[in-house]
Amino acid sequence: MARRIEGTTVVVTGASSGIGRATALAFAGEGANVVLAARRAELLDALALECRAAGGRALAVPTDVTDAAAVGKLAEAALARFGAVDTWVNVAGTGVFGPYEQADVDLHRRTIEVNLIGAMNGAAAALPIFKRRGRGVLVSTVSMGGWAPVPFAAAYTASKFGLRGFNASLRQQFEAREDIHVCGVFPAMVDTPGLEHLANASGKRIDPGPFLYTAGDVASAILGVARHPRGEVAVGWPARAGQAAYALSPRLTELATGALFRWLVRRAGPAPRTEGALRAPIPAGTTASGGALARKGLPSAGPISLGLAVAGLAVLAGAVLAAERRAD
């Protein structure tokens, strides 16, 4: 049976842009109470107004997810305002792109702190509430990088492999508590402002490519997991393809993706080396979309995948009909 969303309370970290922003609006559109957390207070306040206009109630709580005490206060604020927390969504994330040795180790450490420790802080705040109430859903945005390693993103990959393992361990712990769920969402490449926020140690322009899903696609998956909790959910077939490839042949997958990324980095144009938003918030990147699809005039990967599937079925049907005619 589907879990109810209307009237429930949802905490969303990383809510100031990208997947977090889209997720907050998706829950608000279903009539949920949404507690918004991120470092950029002014963006949270503006988003709270949008969430109320969408049909939900909203509370903005500026929070750095790497600060365990601040995340604890986030949970307290949600309880004080709405009396409960039904779903906790860990979205806040970052990364360092480029050769590992060319970035300050502190930036790699910060990546682990945001992506893994931030989610662990969220779980530490949410799970005691769930246990007292006897129910709740903890959702973390992991990424396909938690299934297959991403070249030139060593700390990011480490954090996502760690987050997947952390989630799996918690699921084992709560297996006997049928109304407490620990879920992971694994998106393929998504068009968000994340590329503006990560640190770039490569000195090369990062092009996410043409085959991108939208933040709304991921938000829909998160909303679906809140309704029908599942352990691991992919967003986009490339995520599952990466998982399958690495499970079946890890060495071959590493060789192929490593060669592809080295080729892409070699041919990329120059770009400034930056620390992005890792040490402190930056003004850039305030929307759900990163604008890559719009700049290229492309649709999202969802409709493209559907079109390819329909075309494939049409070709298959045509081949079957042709074979039947030949048989006659």
C-alpha cells in the first residue's frame, strides 16, 4: 500500500538548488510540510514561499550538513514546527573533478564530509525520531558513482561507495522494523548546477555531455520511494547499465571508462581551477537546472530513452512480421 504524502513532514537537505530544490517543490506539490536545509539562507527563504504557493507548508532552516550539532537542531526545528518527521531526504552533495594529486587534500576531505558524513549526520538525527514513532523513510541520493567508479573523481567515488555501504548496513539493522525504511536513489548524469559548485582541479572545461536527466526526474524518483520504499532505485538506464557492467566485469569497466574520461579530458578546452562551493557558499547556481540541456537545445534523457525504446520495439515488431510473412 502506498504511503501517504499529504500532511506528512519531509526534511530535504541541499534544498537551495538542483535535485534538493526540485525535491522540495515536488513534496510541497503533494501537500507535504517541507523543512528546507542548505547553507544559503536567502535562497531557502525564497524557496519556502514557492513551496507554500505549490500547496505545502514550509520551514527554512539554514544548515551545514557537516555540522552534526546543526543537523540535530534542524531535526528539532522540524519537530517544533510540525510535530513529526516522516521522511528525511539527504541530497546535499559536492565533489572534486581532476587528478587526485592536483587538488588540496582538504577539498577531498570536504567532499567526504558533505556526501558521506552529512548523510550520516542526517541519519543520526532522523532515525531516533523514526524509532520513537515506529515509522519513517530515510532517503539518500547516492548516484551511479556508488555502483561504478568515476574517473577523475576519486573522493566523490569514495564517498558514494561509502554511502551505499552505509545505507546497506542500516537496512540490515532495521530489517525487522517493517515501517522504518532506508533507501538509496542512484541517478545517472543530471543537469543541475552541481558542476558550478564542485571544485575543478583539472584546468579543463567540464562538459556533462548530451544525455542528461533533469532534477525533476530524480525528484519524482525520490517522491516514489517515499510512497513505495525500496532499497536501491536507479534514475535512468545508464545507472543500471553501469552497475551491471561493473558487477560482471570490473576490470574491463575500469579500463573502458578510464580511457574514455582521459580522452575527454585531453580534448576539453581550458577552464580556471576553482574550489567551487566546497569551503563556502557561492552565488552561482540557484535553480534546479544547470542549464546544459537548454544551452544545447536538447530534451532530457527520459524522452530520448522512451523514443529509443519505442523505436526498438517498432523494429522488433517489424522483424517479427517480416519473418511471419516469409514463413507463409
